Amino acid sequence: MAARHIAPVTYAVEIIQASPALGAFVDEIRVLRHVPGPAMRVERFPDGSASLLFRALGAGRGDVSVAGPRTRALFKNAPPSELAIAVQFKPGSALPVFGIPVNELTDRIVRLEAVWGDAAQPLLDAMLETSDTKTILRALEAALLARSRRTGESTSATLARRAARLIADRVQSTPMNDLAAELGVTARHLRRAFVETVGVGPKEFARMMRLQRVLRVADTPNRSWSALAVEAGYYDQAHLIGEFRALVGTTPAAFSKREPAPSLRW
């Protein structure tokens, strides 16, 4: 895994580019050293992705957790740690690694052993026996690749990932029946495959993609919310405000005016 240059952010979060093999299902890896304690805010927004988090807590202690996709934004404070590594999976790509339907993890954060069983301990041990970040990342990559190869991907999961890409790439929503017909399956089959693979239904995922378009430009000065609503795929500004409030817990205007605070998006 080779680091790619990014603009400095609070507490020096380093974004790591995954290897080509791991990049097939991992969106990005974030490394944060010396998490300073309760002042460090963690944000998770609905984006249809699942993630894995390793924490080295010091004195040989640590843990690995997995998080399913969020249906509503989560804001929490991070406890102190010497090192945190967050792996964000591409939507629909975590199933081979987790080995269980992703909807079983929706809106949940659990320890890796609850998903992998006894297989989780060797990975944690390998990551805690060294303080070298590159060695830790190699151990993590090897475990994720081995797990994904062992589990494999079903045709239903491949279908769901294809559908997720189509939804994400289209500003205007495609009706479920039309999307299913385009993919050559029934709407019922598509929804079942999508829920198991992505963790939410296609309509819920489309809502998340609209939200993500807004979040990417929410801090832009002098933006027109009515124009942004149309650009992001909403019917109008009222639709944008209602959806934003439901998914984030506040209005987009209030969100854009929030006081800057140290944060890590996990």
C-alpha cells in the first residue's frame, strides 16, 4: 500500500491507497496516529459503505471492530489511542470479507470476533505485536484478501454491486422495476440481493447517494440550496431539506454553519 499525497487535515489523517488487489473492494484506508481523546470527534454518514477499524490502545492492548452501513448519521467521541486504522469498503464489497449478510450489521458496530469468530484473534495479535504502520497494514491486507478469496462472491452479490454503481452514477433515480429490468432480474430478486450485499435497499441507497452529493459541497460559500437540490437529484429545495434532516439530524444550512471541530470520518 503506497501513501498518496493529500492536503493536511486535522490530526494528520493519512489516506492510504490500497494495493490493486485490495482496491477491488476497498475504497480507502485512513491512518490516524495518537488520537488525542474525547476531543476527537468521529463522524459516520449514510453512504452505503461498511468499514473496519483497528485501534492500538497502548500497553499491547487493542481491538478490531466492524461497522455496517448507517441509515442515519452517527456522531461520537473517540477514546484515546496510539494508532487507528479505518478501512472503508466500497458499497456492496464487504460481504466476502465479513462472510455474513451485510444487513445483519446495518446501524451496528461490533467486534470482529463476533463476525469472524476465532479467526479474528490471529489478525489482532499480528497487528499489536509491532508499532510499524507498514507492517500492520501488510498484516491487515493479507487477512482481508485471504478472507475474501476463501468466501468468494456470489452472482447475487455481483448483481447488487453492479446495481449500486448504476444508482451512484445516476443523478436522477431509476424506478426499481426499470433498474431490475435493465439488469435482467425481477425487482424482488434485486432488492433481496441488494439488501444482503449492501445492507440497505436500492431506494435507501439512492437517498444516501443524493446526500453524499450534497455533503461534498455543503461547505461551499454562497451556494444556492435550490440549485444544489436539482443538481443532487432532489425534486426541490424542500425535498433536500427534508431528506437531509432525516439522514443527518439537522438542516443543510445549519450543518454548513457548524463550528469546525476535529473529526475523523469512519
